[in-house]
Amino acid sequence: MLVEICNLTKTYKQHQAVKDISFQIEKGKCVALLGPNGAGKTTSLQMLAGLLTPTTGTIQFSNVKGKDYRHLIGFLPQHPAFFSWMTPKEFLLFAGKLSHLSKQQLHSKIEETLDFVSLLDVKNKKIGGFSGGMKQRLGLAQALLHEPELLILDEPVSALDPNGRRDVLKILNQLKHTMTILFSTHVLHDAEQVCDSVIMLKDGTIKWDGSLAALKNNHSISAIQIKTEESLENTFEDIPYLGHIEYLDSSSATLYFEDNAYNPNLLLERLVEKKLTLLHFERMQDSLEDAYMKVMNQ
């Protein structure tokens, strides 16, 4: 286990942004923090990064004595700020000194990190002329420079165009093999592409904490779509576990079952018994979005 968060709360005057949340992050995992705007994602990440002091609760890194664990964190805010007159090389030199890296370490690490985020060829150009995607990759380089144990990213692709989003997600897919990553997003597709597990926040509380596979399995539907040449009238009497049927027309229907373990072969046997000509037979699967909406609406 890399870090354990226990009963974390953050209150601003009368508003409680984060409400007594607890979770663990395993070393080497990539975890997505999902939730709508105002769910408490940014507040939670800023507390983990050491930028906000929790009202109550603890954040404990394994093998760390004392309360200051900031040297283990690499953090990319949602809107990273830069000095437009600086070059990437100058900016990383500045960031590296703040991270207490030696001059000898910085020289090699800056070149290596800029190469990793595909900015080596513009290392001496002014940041003020960079695109949004280039600035995001530079912000990521800053977060990676000191080789952190935990990389925390707040909405890393939300403001990017499709090309910039693809570039950053590609980098995250490479990074997750070498370090632990926690990133927030409200784009479910991005989480599905990159992460191993998800934590869902709503109104400052955790609604789900687990793997993507478990999320889909626990909140999946059991439904089968059928289309035949003949009418389906009087076909489904006494079918076990059948909840309800939605007919599109007399020969097309979707059957919803109350038990996810229902064997669809039993339904096929019924259609054969009825001597029906089968044109379409499909077991329906929930998407991550379907599962997300079920969890959020509980």
C-alpha cells in the first residue's frame, strides 16, 4: 500500500466540500477520481498534494515518518500557470530547484523529461507561444521531474482539443507502468482508457471505490435482444427470472431478467421449441457510463 486516507474532511465556513472520506491507493496502480463538477475532486486532490490542510482526517504514506510527504508527490493542477517569458528548460530548472534537485541531477533530468513529453525540440522557445496541449505536457514534465512516488493530476485533459487529449492520455498509459497515478476527470471514456480502478465522488462523499470490472459487474443489467421472422406472441410464458419485456414490434423484443446469472441458452431452447426463425439474438452489456449513472443516482 502506498498511501492510506482516513476520514478526510474539508469544511469552508458553512460548506463541507469533502465529507469523511476514506480510501487506499496501492503502489503501481492508476486510479481515476470521477464525479460531477462540485463533487469535491479538486479539494481532495489538493489535500493529498499538501496544498490544503484537512479540517479532520489523516493522510499516511507507507514508510514515511512525520507529516511532510510532499517530496513524494508530483502534482499537475487543472490550469497550470507559467511565466510566459521563460523557456521550458528555464521553467524546469526553476521547478527542479524548488524540489531540491542538484545542478548535476537537473541537467540530465530536464533533457530526459522534456524528451519524454515530446518538448525537447522546443526547449529554448518561449512558453508564451505554446498551445494548450504543449503547456499541459510541460506541466506534466514539471510534475515528473523529481520522480515522485505518486503522480496527482487534476483534470489533465479537460481543456484540450482531441489531439492534445490523445497525446496526454498516451503519456499516462506509458507512465502507469512505472509509477502510481491518481487523476480526476469527469470524462468517463478517459478513465476507461487509462485507469485500473475508480473512486466516485458525489457531494463530497464516496459512492464507489473499486475496479472497473467490478463496477460493471455489480451494476450491470441482464437483458437479451431478440428478433425473429415470426411473431413472438405467447413465446415467453413461464420463463424463469424474467422481469419485464419491451416490445419494439410483434417480432422484436428486449427481455430484462432479475438474475444476472440467467443462462441465455435456456431462452434459445424456448425459441427452438416454438420453431421460430431467429434473426438477431444479443446479450446486452452496460457501458461504464450506464454503471456510473446507476451509482450516482443511488
